[in-house]
Amino acid sequence: MVSYQILDSSSYITTDWAGGRTQQLYLSPADGDYSKREFDFRISTATVELESSCFSPLPCIKRLLLTLDQTLHLTNKTIGQEVRLAPFQVYAFDGSDQIESCGQCQDFNVMWREPYQGDLRPLAPGEILRETDQIQFVYALTDQEIRINQHVLFLKAHQFLKLVRESPEEEITVRLSSGQSKQAVLAIWIGLSSNGQ
């Protein structure tokens, strides 16, 4: 059995960061506090409004990042790496890494601490995804129909679907409608699991 919950902007928390504004879509646990770094995992989207900026240091946190619109140039000074991050390309790094960015965009972030493991993928029209992550999310970039196992749901743009796998043996199948959209990517999928679940 798979339980689901649809979240929207009424539950998101918007705050400023050094280079723009961030919108927290989900924080676990619910009584956690990102500002105090008291959380298991966090999912957010943010605007990068400065041409150059530095990411906030987050020791003991793992991160996945993608840009939703424009190319972002990243310099990971900790490991001496230069990255040209095209839209919907995923970059994985440690939260303690010293990251400098060049370029303006809207990005999408997933961060977690042990024992969780995270995954982040863009979803194309008609794409079928079968995964066993304990907790999964789908962030809609456009209005669309989505099939979760045998259930058909309709998500509006920027709504956030939370899926929880109740049975350890069960697989969650996510299928996006082919629709008439000309966009190459219709949604962002996030998977989180802990202790091998």
C-alpha cells in the first residue's frame, strides 16, 4: 500500500539566503529547524539572484542540486572541481564543501544526513519510474496528470506530492502523462530511504 499527500504553497516556507530567496518544500521531522541544522532531510527550491555567490556551509550533510532553468557554473574549491551545470543536470556534493557559483537561476535542492540516502531525477513526459525508496516526492513543474501505481492524480504546477511506501516489499510506480506539453521535463522526482529501506 502507498499513502500520499499533496502539498502546495500554503505549506511552503520562504526565507532569504545570501544569494537570493529559498522556498522550503519539505523538512523532516516536521518539528525540525533548518536554521539550527536540526533536521533529517530537507527539500527546497531557491533563486540565485547574484551573478556570483557562495553556498552556505552545511557540515555532516549530503546534497543534490539541479538548476530548473539556466546554466550554473560551480567551483568546488574543497576538491578543486569546476562544473558547468546545465538545466536538469544533477550535481552531488558534501554540504561542507566550499562551493562558489556563477550565474543566475532557480535551483532545486535535496539535503540529508545519515542514516538517510537521497536521489534526485528530472522526469520527462510519459516517463515511467519504478523505485523502492521508502519516501518519494514528485514536484510538478506544470499542470499534469500523474499515475501512482493504480491511482490517477492531478497535480497543478508547483504542487508537491509526497508518497510513502507502507510495505517493505512494495514498489512505487510513477508515470507521467505524455500530454501536449512541449517541455522536456515535467516534474522532479526525489527518493529518500534509510537503513536499506
